Amino acid sequence: MNYSFKDYRKRDRILLRCGLSFVVKQMNKSKTAKNMRRNASKNTRYLEIGPGLTRLNGFETLNIIDGKAVDYIADISQKLSFPNNSFDLIYASHVIEHVPWFLQKQLFSEFYRILKPGGKIEIWVPNFKKVLETVTTYYQTGENLTGNDGWYRFNEEKDVMTWANGRIFTYGDGTANPMSFNWHRCVFTPESLTKLYADAGFSNITTMDRTEVRGMDHGWINLGVKATKE
């Protein structure tokens, strides 16, 4: 099966199989430091978190593992190495749900810290409210609304609860590896995402529509909220 998420690029997989994880860590550290120095003097800076296989034009990129489209290798559940007030715009699409729920406040505080005054942040996540509404409708009326989403990985029967589990937890790397980075560890509603922004100090918190997606559009399940650091 062709999975959309690969935990490591081929070079790193080989090194890890050879027991050379320290080499991977050192290469990641060196690449990150080099790009930190190279980009530090830019007047305008945009950061994309979780770029996948391609980056947005004009954006620096951060990811938990290395790749051709990655500038900085870091775990956003930890304190980030960027100085205060570094970026004019932060964009993260279907990334922060991979951070444990109990670290979300810390994450949003870091976003606030590294964003410049007047800077913007745009975040897209799966909309858990739609999962709740779909499951509730099915058990109340028998109507299966998962066709609105059309995402049926590991679910040939198009079963509602199998779909809900996939949307809440995702599938890791498809092998039940508990260490995969691709598991979801938090769910969001428009209200909960708005509260995280507000608690971190952001203002002008606004729900986005799908015309504002900058990269891949995840469709019906997509929830986008943007805000400003005053």
C-alpha cells in the first residue's frame, strides 16, 4: 500500500537500520543551524510547519523529520530554537493534531513568541465537530454522512465508526508502529481552537473558508482558524 506519510527518507532509514541514529541527529542539527544562520537576516519571513513533499513558495519550512523541502528539523511539541519575534506569518496545515492534547497551550505560546508583533498565523486541522455530528446522525437516524468526506482508508465497508476512528486517530505508518509520527493526539472544534488562540494572547481570531487554503485542501473535514499577534 502506498502511504501518504513516510516516517523517514531513504537515507535516514538506512542509517537507522545500521544503528547510526546519532549520525541522523547530527546531520539534522547541522542542517537546521545552517539554515538558521542563512535566513536570520531576512526582513520578511514566512514559516510553514509540516510542508510534506513540497513547500509553499517563499516559505521557510520546519518538520519533525528531514526531507528535500525541509529547512529546520524540530519537534514542535518542544521549545523551538527561533528567537522571539522571528516570523511575519506562520502556516500549519494538518500538523498540530499530531501534538499531544496536554501540550497544546505550550505550543500556542511558542507560536505567539516566535511571531512578530502584527504577524499572522493560519492553522488548519480536522474538524472534530463534524466527526461528532456524523456519528450522532448515524445512531439517531441511520443516515451515513461519511460520503461528505469520502475518506475511507482501511474502511472498504464505509463503516461510520471505522471512519470516525480513522479521522480521530489516523493510521500511523500503517503497520501499527506506536512510534510513528503520523498518529493524531488531539482533536479540535472551532470553539476549542479559538480558545487556544485567545488564551495565548492572539487577537482578530477568525474562522477561514477553503478559498484561504495555501497548500493541500483536505476538503469537507477541514477547519481553519487564523489570528494576529498585536
